[in-house]
Amino acid sequence: MNNNAMPYNFTDIIAHFNTEGENFEISNFGSGHINDTYLVKSKTGVHPGYLLQKINSFVFKNIDGLMNNMLFVVNHLKQKISKAGGNPDKEVLTLIPTKTDRYYYKDEQDNYWRMTCFLEDTKSYDLVTTEQQAHQGGVAFGRFQYLLSDLDPKVLIDTIPDFLNIEKRLHDFKNAIKKNSAGRLKKVQSEVDFLNSWAVAMNEIPKMGRAGILPVRITHNDTKFNNILLDKDNNIQCVIDLDTVMPGYVAFDFGDAIRTIINTAVEDEADLNTIQLNIPLFAEFTKGYLSQTKSFLTEAELKSLIMGVLLLPYMQSIRFLTDYLEGDVYYKIHFAEHNLQRTHAQMQLFKMLELNRKELENIVQTEWKNVETGVEIPAIK
């Protein structure tokens, strides 16, 4: 892409980082909804390239804290993987420092930029279509939690405060109902009543956390399948998108991954009859996940996994309906009733999960008993 057609002075931005090569070509990269990402490649071909990201400072208010989190996590992962005989340069993101030894650059327009090495010969998928992919997803996020399980969560900040705080989401929901600023409450009273009927039950995880029953750990908090890079043989290589890595409960990561993996339809499906559960994908993800986490998960955490599976679509229902009641001020919509359609789809997924809860719990218990702890991942050379 012609640098002159791009929205920023990339030549100046790149010059602030310790890069190899010159005469860089810049192109848009990826499908992320938060940060703007660009692929940076040198025409001299001396380096595989870099990913340059403009950090969304509206979403992430504390850029120093965010980048300190990332640096702390990637350094720890690299040490652990190197000690285990792996290849940290391929299995972990590598942050590129600036020429002033910082890990982000603030330009004259108050935009914040960071740079990582581009990982060649990798691929990602937006949708899980095979049991092998689901298994690899479970291994990836389980291993990620395992490698960070010996760190004190207090060393990290909350990059998005209350991101997965259901109590805060319910508080916002209650306020949206009370204000009814878009005048839509009467139309969605049945949806409001249904979600309110489950509010107490959905508070179980934070209650268990405050009681000391569930330990706070370092979690990813955005476990979409496209946040995993696979190698050419479709085996896991690297977990990416570390902006939301912060203190949390393991059930959050498990539940968020299952929310997308188990659903046979898209997140905003209009035809609710097509929203069914792909149980084999759930079983394979669970098997892969427990193979990496069985050595440190507590019995309470194991029991909380299905709570997380129910909580995440419930929380998304709350968030979509809150935005609908407030007049669609947060989520981008593509038609007038989009947030209501999203609400219906996530509520239907929640209902299907609750209907099949016992079967899902049995799968978790069975895999817990049968899984081989610490499955070896082929070394990446």
C-alpha cells in the first residue's frame, strides 16, 4: 500500500522503533475491532516483518499499565518456554522497544503505538469447524493459564476495569431500565424479566471469589479462537491479543471460549432455531484445556467452569440489552434492532446451555478423570 495513502506518517512512527531493514511497505492487517493493526515489511527482506498497532486509548485508559502488563507477561512466558526447551521467539509475542527504551511511542496527535515481530507461516480462524481445532484451542488457552499460574496476579493492573464484572453489568442494566432513555422498555419487558430472574444465580462466581473459594489468577479474558495462531500443521503456536490479560477467574476464559466454540450459529443469529450446541467441539476443547490445567486447578475451579459457560452468554445478553435500552450507544449496529437481535441470540444460547447443563458437567468430570496431565506440545523449531 502506498504510504502516502495511509492515514498516518508511518515513516516517522517506525523510525522511533528499533527495527531492522529500511524502505518499509505498510499494509492493513487483521480484523480486530479495538486496535488498528498494520503489517510492516522491509523491501530489503532482512527481517520477516513487524506488526504495528495503534492502541485504542479510548478503551485502554492506562497505556503505561497496559504495556507493563504485556511486557511482564511476555517475558515470563519466554522464560518458562525457553526453560522447557521450546522456541520463545515463535511461541510468544516479541515486543520491539523504541529508541528511548520504551515499549510504546506517543505521536504528536496523541496516538499511542507499539510494535511486535510478525510471526511467519501462522494462521488463525474466526470459526472453529473441526474437533482438532477445538482441541488445539483448549490446549492453547489451558497452557497459557498454566504458564502464568505461578505469578502473583497483583503484579498486573486491570487494563479495562470491571470488564467481566457481572455485578457491574447488572448495575448498569438496572440503571438503563430505570432511565429508559430510548423509550424501548415496554417492548422488551419479557426479556428484562427473564434476565432479572437469573441475576442472583449469575452472581455465584464473584461471590465465591470474595469468599476465598475461587482463587484469582492471571487470565486472558478474550478467548476467541482467532486469538490463537496455529502453525502450518494446524497445531498451536502462539496466543495473541494480550491487551486484556489481567487478574480474573479461570471460568471466565473457559466460558468465553465455549460461548463461540459450542454455538452452531453466529453471535447475532436471527433464526433462533439454528442455535444449537456442538457437543463434540465442547468435549474436545475441554479435553485439551484440562490436559494443561489439571496440575493446578482446584476442585472449586473445576466446578466453576460450567458456571462460566453459562455466565458469559448471559453477560453478553445483559450488555446487548443494556445498549439497546440506552439507544445503541456502545456497540456498532448494522440495522435498527441489531442489539435486540443479538440479545435474543445470546439468550437462546444461554437457554440451550442451561437445558444441557448436566451433560456438559458430566463431560467435564469425565475428562478430568481421564485426561493425561501435561500433554507435551511439539517443540517449534
